[in-house]
Amino acid sequence: MAPHTTEPSEQDTTADRSAGTNGLAGVGALLASAAALAACGGGGMRGPRGPEGTSDQANLPGSGGDEPPPTSTPPTQVDAARFMSQATFGARSAEEIEALRTEGYEHWLWGQFNSTTMSHMSYLDWRRVSAEEFRVSDDMAYEAIWMQWLKGGDQLRARVAFALSQIFVVSNSSGALRAFGMASYMDMLNREAFGNFRTLLKSVTLHPTMGYYLNMIGSEKENAKRGIRPNENYAREILQLFSIGLVRLDLDGTVMRDGEGRPVPTYDEDVVKGFARAFTGWSSPRGKNFHDIDVNVEENWYLPMRSYPDYHTPESKLLLDSFVIPAGGTCESDLEVAIDNIFNHPNVAPFICRQLIQRLVTSNPSPAYLRAVSLVFNNNGAGVRGDLRAVVRAILLHPEARDPSLGANGRFGKQREPVLRFANFLRALGATSTSGRNDIHELDGSDNSLGQSPLLAPTVFNFFKPDYAQAGPIMDQGLVAPEFQITTETTLVGGLNFFARLINNEGFGNGENRLRIDYAPLQALAADPSALIAHLDLLFFNGQMSASTRQRLATMLAAIPANDPKRRVKSALIVTSLSPDHVIQT
């Protein structure tokens, strides 16, 4: 099946894909592949070992370094709780927050940088040999993501990989991607989360799932007689969305303007065409020929794309800032030069760092905050550009991240994404299933679910744009609020119903995969409303519950008989789920 050649405009990219099927070859090949494919590369370590014991990937990029000692000056309980909400999918308990205080941020970060990470590919291998039909489904790829989020010890890696997935977007919203393609893509983001941005950029470029999603796979040199020209889709998006953006930026994110006050563009259509030519000649890794793009061949979804010299544009290519690749280059050499040209552009640091800050800490970082992180991107202190480990550390340990009163001028905070709030509830309420698995699949429905689900964004622009500003006070103050783009009357009601069902039904899913909530710890506190409120404040409000929410909870709990502790707990959790001071992370 050949990829489509949709080439949307810079401002309205939809990245249409054709529908696909989920057929797999033979049962014998399926059973043998767990061992045979382990040597193929592209997807990390593989081998089915069970839902929680899937093969770990160790010694990943960004690991290493001397272990720092535990802190001698513990952070406050409130800041430790805030740190957990920025760097994980939510604290599991008050004890976990206290352990972080004792350990200190530096030691905790070192442990996270050196942690192993679950292989999503191995999870699919395990699932298909354990499934009666000996096949994988898209839902299994979604399960793997939630397995890591809910059970993984590599919480920071998972949070950063999720943030990267919202920048380097691939989506199965049309059902055209395959499970192993999505799993391999997430493994790649996990692998590179603390590595170097240039390596990440190249890995994204050559990943077949991205190649299929944005049409680089099968893009070939111009042939006027056959009406063929290089596909511009990926070339456009790697510039607009994955690296530098549309306008030139200072290190602090300030838009550069010309003498007439107009934003200075970063590139034009000729540059897009130049990159499109530089990216020609890549196709399926297991194809019989350049045009053999068989979506039913599993390796075509996780092995890096393969070069075909005869289909590469031989002429020169115009890139950023008037740089020209001379004629006669190969697929490989032109791609390396193109990646270098992007990676070394001065916009990369502020453009990427701003989005990582938005996903982890605050929607509107101050110019000083963004500048400080951008400087670390440009030089990690040892002369290395693009060190994501150093960038993540700088984001989380910057004074404004640790003390919102510094430099924020009332701008600090962000809306918690719906899936992060859901994960927070499941983790803090000890949700577990009999099987050790989950049935968390498509959550992107707006009327009865969360309006958001990993790998199911409606377009390459993600579920929301980083520069989205809601009309009203936010826009009037020149601020942005990305998550509010999916906050509508419909999603508000749908989300409230979703959390009410979760809490009242005491879990999510069905059968042996049902994630059952453990209310026992909260019920033990229910006789003392103030103790219950304090516990909820720490786990769901970062210790910053407002006086009005506290009073609302106290009044409600007092009206519920003390001999009905579960009712008290459920009612308090429902109020928590809809409280603005829980929904907004500060």
C-alpha cells in the first residue's frame, strides 16, 4: 500500500492517512518471532515475560554519571508534591512524597535518568502469544502505554516521552497505523528521552511509523513525465512543528521582528521543497522494491526506513539560512546534512524547550525561565548541544519551577491534561487488576470520556497547540492555555461523568483486567474529615487546596453519616475531580 501525498498548508495540516487492517501472517511465525526478532533492532529488547515483567531496556542514552548523595536540606512537603505532579503521573501515597523529601531532587533525578524502561514491543510480543487468536491489536499498544504510566518505576522517562509524543506527533485516529508501529515509536521516544536531540530528530525522521503518517516513506525524486514530485508533508512538519517553528525567536522566546514590526519567518516554500528533496529515496525496510510498501509486514513498522539511491533527488537542495547541499549526495549523506542544518538552527532551543516546560511545569514560562533552559540546550556545561537529560533537569530544578512566586507575575500554572488527571487518580487510589493488565484504550471521546488519549490526536498538531489562547482574560493578558483548546462544554460534562463513573463504580474496565480502586486507606481516615481532606490535599492538590474547596468538602462530609465511610470517600473524590484547584496545576 503506497502512502498518500497530502501536502497541507503550514497553517492547516491534517495528515490524512488511508485505513489499514490488522492482519498478521502465520501462527508459527508469530510464536517464533519473540526470539527471532530480538536481533533485528529498531524496537529495543524483546521477549514475552508477562504484563509487569516485560523486557527492560537498560543503559539507555542519558544514563550514567556519579550518584549524588541524599539531600541535606529536604524540600517542603508542598514543593515535593508539586515536583511529583510535574515529573511523574502522580504520587501513589503520602509516603512516596516523604521519601522524595528525604532523598532530594538531585538524587531522585539521577535514579530516574539511570532507570530501566519497559519495552512496549515486548509487551505486544507477550500479549500475542498469550491471546487465543495469536494476534496483536491496536488496543494492546494503548495498554502498553498505560502499563508504563501506572506501574513503571521510570516515571520521569514516561512523562518526557509523552511530552515528546505531543511534539513529534503520530496518530492512529484514522486506524491506519499498526500496533507494533505505535509500540516501537513509543520505545524510541523512551529510549531517546534523555539522550541528544539530534539523535532523536534523526530517529523520528527514519521511523517507518512517522514515514507512513507524514508520507516520507516512498517519497521519490521528481519525474515530470509521470507527474511525480517529492512529497513535502514531512519536510514541512519537521520545520514547523518538530524543531524551529514559523518565526524566528530569541533565546527567551521573544519573536524577532523586522524594521516594519513584522515577525521574521524562519523559512519559505523553497526551503520546504529543498528538505523534501533531501528526504527522498527512503521506503519500507522489508520491501521487495521501492514501491513495495506492505503494511502487513510487521518489520515495516519498526525497522528504520531503507534507502533506495535510484529514487533520491541528485540535484542541489536549498536548506535553512541559504545553506545549499551540493548536487550528487546520497540518501544518507543528504539526510545527515539536513538534520544537522535543522539541529544547529538557533530557534530549536527556545521552540522545543518552551513546549517541554509547558508539558511539565507551566503554560507561560517567563522569558528568564525559557532563556535559562535554552542556554542549557545550547550547551550542557560540557560543550554539548541538545543534551535532553540536562534540559529536563534544568526545567524541573529552575527556581521558578520550584517557587512559582518567582518571576511568574501571576502567570504560573497549567491545566492538568485529562489523561494525567486520570492517571493521578488511578495511582493515588491504588488501582490494580487481577491479571496485572488494563483495558484502557480509546479515551478521546468528548461526550462520555476524556477527550484525549495517547496516540490518538486528531491531527499532527496534537490535541491542542502550544500557542492556543482562550478568548477572554487569558487572551487579554497575552497568555496561552494549550489544554483549554479541548476544554469545551461537551468535554467538561463528559469528563465529570467519566470521573463520577470511575469513583462510583470503584474502578475502570471489566473482567480480570478491571482496575479496582482500593478505598481502604481513605475509609480509615473518613471518621475524621480534616484528616481525609488533608490526605486528598496532598495527593490531588499538591498541598495547595483552596480555602473554598476545603470548606466545601468539610461541609459535605459533615452532612454524611460517619458510619458510612465509603460514601464520604466517594463524595469527597467526586468533588476533588471537578475542583478548579485540582484541575489547574500550580
